[in-house]
Amino acid sequence: MRLEDTLNISLKKVDQEIENMVKYDRDVPRSSALAKSIIELIRSGGKRIRPMMVIVGSRFGPSPDMQKIWRLAAAAEFIHAASLIHDDIIDDSPMRRGQKAMHVKLGITGALHVGNYMSARVIELISGYSAERENFVYSLSSLATTQLCMGEYEQLAHLFDYDVTVGEYLEKSKNKTAQLMATCLEVGAKAAGADDEIADLLYSFGEKLGMSFQIRDDLLDFTQSAEKLGKPAGSDLRSGQVTLPVLYALHDEALAPSIRAISPDTPAAEVDEVIALIQTSGALEQTERLSRQYLDEAQSIIDSLRQYPAHQDLQALLDYFSGRDK
């Protein structure tokens, strides 16, 4: 069963709210290249995990205003989609969801324009709630301009940096991925009137789920085919991204020199050889163990929230992320 069915969430409703953010923007004509590019990006697919997290979070509060919740859910996906545009530029990744990436279609300048518009539009949209001075709104909007940007900057600053530490990698992953997931659950809960203790627990759950998700995503770059990934296999290492499997493989003194020799000019065949060595080094198993540790910690939070019927939705999210529902 699909996650949206398990959670009883209509993705059509989510997608409609996302598209409405563009269609009803008076400053952007519907026929413009900007509007068409964003609608095309939204319709290209995606699991809509972050909007679903906003909605799940709202189920822990006593008084959800669903019109507000749907809008916040759409805003979360808008933030995520904008970050993907920037990610693909930084990674020089030509594909996204099996299609040409935005910067390939429009050029880097055009893609940056689209991504920057989407980030700014989110801030404008959700600041409409500021009449109530709701702090949770600012926590979501700040992600569009601070944590996500920091994660992208950290990623860019450490290209081909084989001296980056595991701690620095985890901090980047938190900024780039985990904090948005955590904030989605927290914002949904606070928008529905949940108390701070519950919202904090949901934030912690989302952060642990997000860390596991990012680690597993980095792992997939070494374990899945280009067809399944929607981008070239091993593309992280080829573009200079030093992810957790690489960091663990660097602990192998025999393998480390081969990894450190990879640069922007390294022939693809040589990179393929190093990727094969990493795959058999034990680094992937070590990476999987850390991902599982975060999931185990997330499970403990679910266990502490069993008095709430919506804990079953958290379990569905965890099962989805851990692959148990497949």
C-alpha cells in the first residue's frame, strides 16, 4: 500500500495547493516561463513526504485549521523543490526524477532564478499568518533562507575534501535534509494547537528520520542502478561529494589513497574502479548501521507517544523509511 493511502492523505489536494501558489501569484503570469517551469517541476513527481509530515504533525493537536495546514504543507514542498534545484546545480547532476534537471533545461542562471523565486515566494506566503505572531511560521520560513542554505553551502565548500569529519558530514545532513523534515512535523503540530512538549518530540522524531533518510540516500548512490536513481550511479563521488560511505572507506589505509586521488579531472573508468572497491570494503554495512541507529531512536519516540492515535501515522512513516512496508 502506498504511504499516502496508509496515512489517508490526498496527494491530489497537496499538489493542487502547491500549484495554486503559482497560479494565484499576481506577479507571475501563468503563461510565463517561470510559472511553466515551476508547474512542470511540481508535476514531474516526488513522494511529497514533507507535506505529509506537516499533516501528520497536525493530527497531534486538538484544533487543526485544515485550510492553514494544507497551505503549510504546500509551502514545505515548495521549499524542498527549490532546494533540489540548487542541489542539482551544486552537484552538476544532469537528471532529476528521470528527466533533465532544471539547470540543463534553462541554464544555470535561469534555474537559479526559479529556485530563488520559489524560496522567496514561500516566505511571502506563510508570512501572511504573522498577524497572529505565530512563531512556528517563522521556523518554517527561516528554513528557506538559513538552514537549507547553510547545508548547501557546506556541501559546496567541501567538494573533494577528503579531510571532512563524520561530525561535519552529519551537521551538513541535518541542515540539508533532517531539519526540514523535523520542522514539518513540528509546524503541523503547533498549527493544530499541540503543546510544546509534543511538538518537541515530533521535531526530534523528524530529525532522526531525516538523518536516516539522508544517510540511506547517500548509500543508494553506491547500491542502486542509474535507472532506479534517476541520475548516474556514483554521481556523488564523481561530483566531489564526500558522503558517509566514502568517509568510512577512508578509514581503510589500503583504499584511502585511491579515494583521495579522485579529482574533477579523474577519468570515469578510474572512478568506477574506486566505487567498486568502496562497495566491497565494509563501508556500506557501517553506513547502514548508523542509519538503523537513528531509526531505532525514532522508534523509541513513537513508543512514548502511544497515547495519541496518530502515533500509528508516525509508525507508518518509520516503516516506510526503513523499507518495512515494501
